[in-house]
Amino acid sequence: MSENPNKLSQFWQELRRRKVIRVISIYAAAAFVILELADIVIPSLGLPDWTLNFIIILLITGFIIAVIFSWIFDIHPGGGIIKTEPVEGAGPGKKQAESGMWKIASYISLAVIAVLIILNVLHLRDRRDASGILDKSIAVLPFQNLSEEEGNEHFVDGLVEDLLNRISVIEELRVISRTSSDMYRERGMKSVPEIARELNVSYIVEGSVQRYGHKARITVQLIDAMHDNHIWAQNYDRDVVDVFHTQSEIVMKIASELNTILTSSQEAQILDNKTRSVEAFEYYQMGRFYWNKRTGEGYRKSIEYFDKAIETDPDYALAYAGKADTYNLMALQGWMDRLEGRDIAVELANRALKLDESLAEAYTVLATLGDFVDFDWEAAEKAFQRALELNPNYSTAHHYYAEHLSIIGKYEEARLHIEKAIELDPLSFIKRYVSVKLYLTRGQVPEALEELSRANELHENNPWIPYKEMDCYWAIKEDEKAFEAFKKYFASDPAYDMETADSIYNESGFKGVLEWKIGIHLLLVEREKNYFTLASYYAMAGRDDEALDWLDRSILNQQGAEMGVRIQFHHLHQDPRFLAILEKMGLDKYPIYGQ
């Protein structure tokens, strides 16, 4: 047994004598440097994915060759390469002469290895410290379209939205909505750290897509925005038909780099490709493009493209959800009959969920209709809860859920969810606008005006701004400012002559202007069916009986879900007729402001 340690000792001495250990240390230092440089240079040069693996194989092969050569050969102190004498030839007391160059190279290599190890340890510690200080928040900026055809812009935008949808299911991450990140499509001279500060995120994903024929090159970079360091970057050269699988790979890599823990459900959602048809995917993206215009014509065009997506892939659940969302907004915004739009939207949303139960978008449509058309508060609550369980980063669900919570008297929770919506979509005008509504619900006019100022910065001269300013100034009895807001809002409407408005205001004040407005509204109400709005103006004018009459008519036409939270009706909260209307809506079991 005592011979084995002796043999190992002899072998170790022989490795040292033949300078194999020194060669290994020098080679390791050189390989370490090469790999570090490759990791930096390969992404910036746009080299293929396999380049780093190829370098590693070369280095491993070179290592084996270097060890063999170092065993057989040596560098003569006088210069040149000689064959190493066997141990017998070296003699028991004979010490082989050493080259000074060997010693210098050995010391340098050990120093290089030590420095690189220290730097990597510090880098890892910095990243751990940063992740401890910063929350795991991320924004995906619009990718550059490097394709020659401009029509590929929608394809590229679609890939970004698909990435966001996959990343958003990771509960551990706070993911900024596309509405906000899209503001940086033309970012000018803004640096990544500047953008990150404005979006309040720790990490940024940026990239580019080049499509040529049936091929596509997707380049992705994950950046530590605080230090402006590239954490990871990679090129994916794939067939276009494999692009959805590539998307899953990218998200899984991002999740790994950010040390997130995925549940089996989240991983399944990330790996789930909503369609296998690139053509259907492109039709869907065109549908969303027109849907985002929020106009009657835009909605009609979006339905055309959603129909094409469904025709191309009848099992494409997202296309059904997109179409459901379109009919939902058309019904709520008055572009079609409210009940007809509700029926179509519900049928489409349920069809989408039958194909894919994991769609937060479809649940949000059902929840919204439950609130604003059906007055089914419990069904809406369940649908919102399911939507946010499936996608905790879905800012639209948080925004509508905040309105739902406000309607049923959970004001503190409502504020939390609208703040979450703003956090996820900080540059969204509509999220700020809903925040204004929630402040007014509780009579917080100064806060509402301050929020309106922020909303105006995001979308200057949006007509909804003066509309809410009018509500604010009416509530605090600043009639002059309320009238100025009234004029701004109705200035472009041919039904309202501003000279007449000025004359009425000078003679009868803002109450007279409201009476004039009611008269014009009555001429149009049966055509436009905006009964709830008319009830609001009657309440502002102090004509409470008429306001209550029109509130009654509103609920018969599935309008007025927000009557319990609108500041115009605060003074009616103790009125028996008002309470009876709330009872008809099923809101009598919930608290309302002021009670």
C-alpha cells in the first residue's frame, strides 16, 4: 500500500521536471483570456451562434496537444527545442537546467489566472449586489428592422410583442408594457441608462431582426441598465418557420441570466407557441396594429385582419381574443349597439379560452363586460383574478381591475392596482387618466389635477384632459376654470358655438352653460344613446330629479356602472331613489363613497 503514494509522488515530480505543470498553467491563462475576449467580441461582430463552441473545441484540442508536447520536448536554455531526457538519463543527482523564459512565463501565467479569477468573482458579486438592490424589472425596446422590405416592420413588432407576452408570465419579473417601451422606437441620442431611468427598470432587452427569404437572423442583447453592461447577447440564424421556438429559447435564456425561478406552469406558457403559422401571426399583428388606433375605421380593419388570421389558422386562440377585444371596445365606446357588441365579444372570448385557457386577454374582456355591461360584479371579480394569476404583468388587467374595485367600494385596493398598472406602463396616457378618475371618486381634486398634468405631458392636447378638468373645477366651484375647460373640450364640435357659450356664461354663469349643453344633448341623445352622460350634466346643473330619471334609463340600456363613483353624483349618495337604482344594479351590498 505504501508504494502507491510513492509512485504518485514520483509521477508528480516527473510532471514538474518535464515542465508539464507550467505548460498547463500558461495554457490555462491564455485560454482564459481568449474565452473572455471571445465572449465580448463575438456578439458585436455578429458571428454565428456556434463560434464560441468552436473556439472551446479548438482550445481543448490544443490543450491535449500542448500537454503531449510538453512531456516529450523542452526549451533549451541556450535556445531551441530539445527532447526531454528520460528520468534515468537525468541521473539521481543531476538537475536539468531551466530556461529563464520558462520561469517568467510561469509567473506571468499564474498572475494572469489570479487576476482574472478575482475580476470574475468581483463581477459576479457586483451582479448579485445589483440584483439585490434593484428589483427584477425589464423593458423590451422595439427591435430594429434590418430587412430590405418595409412590410417586415409588423413582423418585427410582432416578435417583440410575442417576447413580451412570454416574459410577462414570469411573476418574479416586473415587465414594462409595450405601450411605454414603444415610445423609444425613435430614441435619438438617449442612452440605455437614460431610458432605464425613465421606465424605472434594471434591465433592458434590445435587438434586431433581418428577414431574407425563408430565413431570419434575430440578434438579442440583455443589458444591465444601471452599469450599461451587456449581460448576454446572441445571434439566432433560423428558418422563419422556427421563429416561435427561437422566441421561447430567448425568454428561457433571459430568465436564466436573471436567476428567476420558473414554475412548471410558467415554463409551459413560455414554451407554448400560440400558432405554427407565420402567415396567421402576421395577420394577427396587423389586426393589433389597427386595433391600437382606437377609431371606428381602425376597429373595422382590425376585424378584417383577425378574420384572416383565423381563416389561416382556425385554432389561433389569440386571434379570437383580439377580435373579442375589438367588439368589446366598439360596444363600450358606442361604435355599435352595446348589447350586440357584448354578445359577440363574449362568444369570441369563450371560443378563445376553449382553445387556450391561459389567455389573460380573453379573461380581461369577460371581466370588463361583466362590469360595464352586465353589472355582474362577482363574475367580473373572478375573471380579473384569473387574468392576473395567468399574467401578473398585464397592465391592462390591473387598470380595469382598479376600476372594478373602485365600483365595489374597495378604494385602497383600487389605488394599489392602478399604481401597479402605471408601474408596468409608465408612459401610458390612459393609465394616468384612470388614476385621475379614482382620485375624483374620493373627492381628491388636487391630486386629480396633478395627475391630469402628468397625463397631459404624455399626450398633450388630448380632449379627455379638459373634460376631466371641467369635472375637477366644477367640484371645487371654480366656475371660470370649469368653463374654460368646457370650451376647450367642445371647441371642435360643430354643435356647440363658442360665441354663444361666452354670451350665456356672461349672462347666466356656468350653470347657464350647463343648461344650454343639456338642451343640445337632448336633441342628440336618442341617436347617440349616451344616457349616462346626460344624467351627469343634469346632476352638475343641480337638476337632481332629471338626473335620477336618466340614471334609471341608463341602467335599462346597460350603462352607468360607474354612477356610484362619479363625483357628479356624490351629493345623491343618500337619496332613496339613487340607492334604489344601485340596488337594481346589485351594488347595494357594496360600500359607496361618503356612506
